[in-house]
Amino acid sequence: MTTKLFAISALLPLSAHAAKFAISARPFGEVDNTKTELYTLSNESGAKVSITNYGGTVTSIVVPDKEGKMGDVVLGFDTVAEYVEKSPYFGCITGRYANRIAKGKFSIDGKEYTVATNNDPNHLHGGLKGFDKRVWKANLGNDGDNPTLTLTYTSPDGEEGYPGTLKNTVTYTWTQDNSLRIDYRSTTDKPTVLNLTNHSYFNLAGEGSKTVLDHSLQVNAKHYTPIDSTSIPTGISPVSGTPFDFSKSTRIGERIDQEDDQLKNGKGYDHNFVLKKEDDGKLMTAAMVTEPTSGRFLIVKTTEPGIQFYSGNFLDGPAGKGGKIYPHRSAMCLEAQTFPDSPNQKEFPSAVLRPGEAYTQTTIYQLGVSN
Ligand code: BGC
């Protein structure tokens, strides 16, 4: 196995100071007769993120705890074969339509489209072979002091039943302050629907730690979208007076097992929150998570109108990295996106992309420790 290591100082004029970051790449195995690679972007402090071009999947994020001890805070696998075989969307780029489309049907301009009902009776995360299962083209680079990985994938017209040739670029930037910035850009040659997100499963105490029920969460939302028993939104409701009120930082486990129809429908938290938009399309803080033993925090900023909070309710103990077991609710996802089932719900922000327009979104996962 070969490992390529680039120190950026070698690429800069000598006047530029010591290396601020490093990028390495190694083979990660073959999928569909195509080679995949695993890229590791490290900053000056040694904190690092690893991403494979299989599904644009973030496989690890290694950051310090309050004692300065490095630990990996996302769930994942050691080999690409395990991602292919059994990944519940760990760390991937999810699309074309992240989250659900009711009964796998939607219309654009009066024309009806049918997509796979892979989450009976609904469509989930782009279908049978969504963006998480595609091998993306990769380009390494930097944005000043920060290493970048730019991934591209052109989804042909009709792929998974969606109209339009969709050209996608996703750039991951790992910054000096331990933020993973994700910039998405897509264009189409026919009207289509689109909802991209990243599906990282976080456990700030370190992957393989027990549940996330002792993590505390704050969400910048006064409303959420309640769901029916098949997880399709039924409208928009205030969070006030419900277990969905995270306007103040609250322990995730505090209300998760309450007798509540919505928690029952989601088997816990598996709901989209309506972010307060002071200024549409501008980057805003959507959520903050803190974990008491490690002292780590996660801040999520996004340009998107919604964020899905999923409390790992369907995790059932797969063996992950280093053989560690990932039990029920041992991680949480905060998936910045537009609302689930938007193509069928007129009062939700539109998920339609037309020729000549560009879909853009930015989400930042900022990791740190509280003093
Ligand atoms: C969905 C869950 C689903 C999970 C893994 C989340 O985005 O909301 O219902 O189980 O992804 O597929």
C-alpha cells in the first residue's frame, strides 16, 4: 500500500513559513471496478479529517478533548467493502434527494416522476444507488492555509428516476480552527429536484462510546415538521411545550423516552427543524452540541432552511472502526438540508432546480472544546 504525503511548504515559495497543513492519500479499495482512495487533511495542530471519494464519505474526524487528547468523533468503517456492504449512510454525501419523498412520487411542471420506494412506502436518501454509493472524482488543493478536497460527480439524466443531467461539485475544506466546511454546487439541464446533505454520525465522547443521550443540544428553531407514522412531514408546528423545544441547551436523553406521538413516530428524534432565517441563504448557526466528559462541542452553521436531527434510533450495533460496536443511539446526525418531502408540499421551501440556475449550499461543522 502506498501513501503519498504532501507538505504544502514544498509547493510554496521559500519565503512562506513552515507547513500549515498536510494532505495524504492512500488506496481504499475498488468499487464497481473503480479504485477509491482515502484522503487525510491535517491542520497545523495535527487535528485531521479523512474522506473517501466513495460517496464523498467522511470516515473520521480526529480532534482534541479538553485534556488535549486526540479522538475520533464520527462513526465509520476501516474498509470501503464495509461501507458498500452495510453502511447506514455513515458520513456520506446524501442525494439526489436526502431524506424522504412520500411514496416515491413527485411532479414538476405537471409531469410525474417515480423514484424507488427503498424505505417502504417512501423514497429515502436518493434511492437504491444514491450519491453515497457513487465513486466521485477527487482533486486535492488548498484555500490559503487550509487543505481542500474537491469532489465531482455527474449524475446522468434519469439516474434513480430523477430528471436532468445533474453536475455536482462538493468541496470539503479542513480549517485551522477544526472546522469542516462543505460547499455544494449543482447545475441541471432539465428541471429537477435536489436536496444534498452530509450524513456524519457524531459522538463527541469518541466513536464507539455508549449513547449520545448525555450530549446536550441547542437548535436555533421555533418550529419543526412533525411526521406521520411513515416519517413524512404533516406540516409545520411550534416546538414550544413539546420535547422538540431545544431553544435552550437540553440533554438529548431528557425527554427522548417520553410518551409522545411524535417521538413514537420517529422512534426517538428523527425530525426536521425549521431554522430561523434572518436572512435567507446566509450562513447562520443552526445547532450546537456539547458533551460533558470530553468537553468537546460541535457547532453547525448552514445556509439551508432546515436541519434533520436524527438520534441514531436505527443503529443496532454494527461493528465499526477497529471492531468497535455502535449500539442504539450511540451517535447523532445533524443534517442541514431543505425540508423532507418538499417536492410534494407546497408550503415548504422549493427544492426545484432549473436549467440556468445553480444550487449552492454551505454547511460548517465546527469542533472545539469549552473552557
Ligand atoms: C433518517 C433516518 C434514517 C437514517 C439512516 C436519517 O437521515 O432520517 O430515518 O434511518 O437517516 O438511514
